Amino acid sequence: MTSVALQQGRARTGFRESRALLLTALAGLVLLVSLVALGLGATGVPLSRTLSIVTDAAMGRTGALGGDGLIILQVRLPRLLLGLLIGAALASSGALMQGLFRNPLADPGLIGVSAGAALAAATTIVLGDALLVPLIGPLPFTALPIGAFAGGLLTTLALYLVATRSGRTSIATMLLAGVAFGALSGAVMGLFSYLSDDRQLRDLSFWSLGSLSGATWSKTMTVAPFILPTLLATPFLARGLNALALGEAEAFHLGVPVQRVKALAILLVAVAVGASVAAAGMIGFVGIVVPHVLRLLAGADHRMLLPASALLGAALLVAADTVARTMVAPAELPIGILTAAIGAPFFLWLLLRRPGGMAL
């Protein structure tokens, strides 16, 4: 018994050390990518000058920062923070969904939040102009993100109620209902695209491709209260998700409140992804690629996977946004195009290099 306890203690110590090492490395990656993102752009700012501006701003010395200071503090810094929040939200939501569905190919969109947000946004763009503008005048700038956020939450709630019977939520039923609603949402959005005028069609296309170009301090501060609590709460589900990997019955016998874990995971994903889609539009592949890469590299223990996914997702999205706004400067490439163009081939490469090829 003593030797077994000693081995278990060594295993726990080794896990803590490897977890700390991985999270420290990812935090360093986030810091490095953030500094590069602040300095790169149509107007380049040297690293030393960037650090000086950020340091002065943190200490309240913003009186004589000049043009570089305005660019970094009023344009790039809110965009950077919004990208970090959204990248962390999408990646950690993907890790939650993959743990909940017990499938490494699961995606946050499976519970309908992305489809609901997209449908609500399309409705706001097309029908809002036709029905509300003649009555109340031009819609406020916040109408689109509020509509998208509400649509994502309401859709997720509806699918959750459909999949819940006698106090138990069927993940398989929710998956099938999400697929059905996604198809219905795509059909309705196609109809809206057919009925829209040129301006509305441009708005629909740009929003569906995703972008951080509209980032401001007010938008970042609006999104943060929704995303930050979900990121802080997500690691507390690690034990339950680890147990669910054995099956729901086994998790229940281990003392895990299975229904509560499922409900809380769905709620956190709905809030985080709904806020992200409302702020930046549709950005794909972050939620599926990041957790899968970390699972291949560091294992499937959610105590490590959930926080690591948030850090790597934040770094990945900021890096992608930096490339998107500098590749064709002074124009800007929608970030959704870039994440799909890079994420899909990389994801296929990861699958093909696995033992057994595409088998999961």
C-alpha cells in the first residue's frame, strides 16, 4: 500500500509539473503574439516603443504619447483584447463540447448557438431594415450584436428543452436537433440572401465571414462580462468531464452530478459563443482544431485541456487576425476565411498522421 501511495503521489506531482510547464509556455506564447500584434499594422511600431506606450498607459502617463500611442491604445489594444477573449471563448467551448459529446470532432456549433445567432443576425439585417426602419428610423449600431446574442441563447435553450425528458438531457437528441436546426437556419438565411438588396447582402456576407475590425473599447467592455465568467467557471467542470469519458452511468456511480454538468456546460458554451459571434461574426475552426491539437499533444485530461485550450485559442485567433489585417494592407481579409483556410488543411494533416489514419 505504501508503494502504491508513493506511485500515486509521484504521478500527481508529475501531472502538476507538466501542467504548469504547458500553461506557462502557452501564456508566454500569448504574450509574444500580443506584443507582435500591437506593433504590426499599416503603421509599424517598434517593439521598444510598443512596450513604452503600454507601460506608460498602465501607469497613467498618457499625456504625450503621440500618434503611435493613439494607434496602439485606441485601435490595436481593444482589438487585441477582444481577439484574446473571443479566441479563448471559442477554444474552451470546443473543449467543453468535445468532452460533453465524448467526440474529438465536436464543435460549439453543434448545440445550435452559432446557427441561432446567424439566423437572428440575418433577420436583423434584412427584416429590420424592411419592418423597423420605416417605424423607428435607423437601427442603433447595437441592434445586430444584441439580436445575434439573443438568437444564440434562445436557440440553445429551445434545443436543450427538446432534448430534455424526465429531468435527463439526451446528448444524442440535442446533436440531431442541432443539425436539423442548422439546416433550417441555412435555408432561411439563403432566402434572406435572395431577398436582400446589395447593401444588405454585403452586410450578411461580411458578418458571416467574421472580423475583429469593429473592435472598440465599448464593444470589448460589453463582451468581457459575458466571456470572462465562463472562462473562470469552465475549469470547475474538468472532473465531471473526465468522469463522463467513461460513460454517463459510470460517472453517476462516481458521484458526479451528470445532469448538472451537462446543463452547466451547455449554458457556458451558449453564453461564451453567443457573445463571441455577436461581437465578431462567424469564426470557424478555432473551437474544433485547438482542443484536438492539445488532446493529441498533452492528453485528454480536462484539468489540463480546458485552461490550455483557452490560452492557445487566444494566441491563435490574435495571430490569425494579425495576418488578416497585414496580408493585404491597407485592406483587410475577413478572419473567418483565414482560420478556415489554415485550420482545415492542418486538421486533415493531424488526422492523417494518426496511427490508423482517419480512424478516431
